[in-house]
Amino acid sequence: MPVRPRRISEFKPIVTNLAQTSHYEVRFGGLPSQLIFYLGERGVTPRFISEDAGLLCNNAVLPTTQLATVDIAGNYIGMTETFAHRRQYQDISLEFYVDKNYNTLKFLEHWMEFIASGSSYPINGIHPPINANVDEGYFIRMQYPEYYKSNRTRIVKFDRDYNREIEYTFIGLYPYSIASIPVSYSSSDTLKVQATFKMDRYVVGKASSLDVFNVQNNNIVPTQPQTTPPVRRPVLVPRSPGSIPANGVELFPQGQTLYESLYGTNLQKYR
């Protein structure tokens, strides 16, 4: 049976309320103190990391995921069944404008430099010489992941009215690749840098401790508290003061006559 024709007024609210790609914000957070100190020595302040770096991100992607599957012989002859056994998270690529102080480049380059600086910058050892990485005997040793992974970097996708949003929080995020940056003597253009980040996983929806406390995390829709009037239990008094029937003292609500307690249609007998 064909679907009945629909009026424009029926689907207009659907097609006119679509999300747009140009409203988003990137917020870097949750960087370990060892990494922040390393970047601070190179002129990248914590304020730039938490505020300016995200605003300079002119091109971002919302993360995606896929399930790794395995094919096994099924429960039926000649049939193959597929089962999911792992969730795989895709890398994300972010493009940034480069400011005049080149803090964007310093932020990305020295973040990656810190990851491989275990030989010249031991966290719990003696502070190395400033030019240790230019010595002929320089070698590379990786830092521990807990020293360079970000656990609170977020991409917030909102719309023009700022009333609705979807948030992605990245756990274990770090850059592993920076694309080549072409420069030339031709007509000038804004300098940009593109970096690719790996992650352990991401969380869809708000993930702050306050949102968890208010049960608004993970895109949970907050529910209005049910305000039900308190139940007023009637005060019970003995039916015959001083008398004790075989089955115990019978009680009835205070303020009712004996007849109302015996034959009232909306009354309950208490024992």
C-alpha cells in the first residue's frame, strides 16, 4: 500500500532544523603536569593550551568508531555467524591556524618531542643540559603514557541557538603525526598546520564530575523530579477501648464513627 501524500507543513519542521558544520569548539584539557611544565619551558603557557589552541582550530572532525568482527561456524550446517569482539577507535585530524608567535607549532612539535624525550628529559632524574638533543650521542627513549596523554580534550558541537549540543571527550589523546607545511614566495596566505591524533577511546556526551552528579552525562536526558504529595496515614484508635477480641484489638481511623468504619465504601479495616 503506498504511503499517503504528506503536506509540506508536516515535514518542514524536520528539514529546517538541521545541524550545521560551522559551529563547534575544541578544548584541550587534562594534560599531565609533566607535559605542561615541558611546554611552559618553551613558551607555551597553560592559558594558550586551554583557551587559544582550541580557538585556532579551524577544521576538526567528529570521531567515529567501528567494531572488529570475527566469522565462526554457526549453529546451523553451512551457515557462518559474525560476532563483534572489539571496538576500534579511528584517528582524528585537526587543522590549526598558526599565530604570529608560532605557539601553535610549538604546542604540537614540543608535545611530540616530549613523548620521545625520555633519554634527554627523564622525569624523575637529573635535569639534562639544554642542548642535549643536538649532541652526537643523542638517542630516543619514550616517556610513559601517563606523562603525555590527555584525558579531557573535548570537541563540543553546538548550533546557532546554543541550546542543543553534543560533546565528545577523548581519553588517552596525543598527536602522532604532523603534516608537511608548504611555504613559498607566491601570494601570501594564512599559515596552517594539520596534526593527526590517536586516542584510547572517547565518550559521547558530557563527562565532567558535575554532569555525572546531576545525571546528565553520556547524553542522558535529565528527568523532572516527581513531586508527589506526602501520604497522610490516618491515626488509628481502638474500636472498643479496653476490649481485646480473639483476633486482637481492632483499630479504625480517628474521626470516624463506628458505623462509617464498618460500612463505609472507601474505608479500610485495620488490624
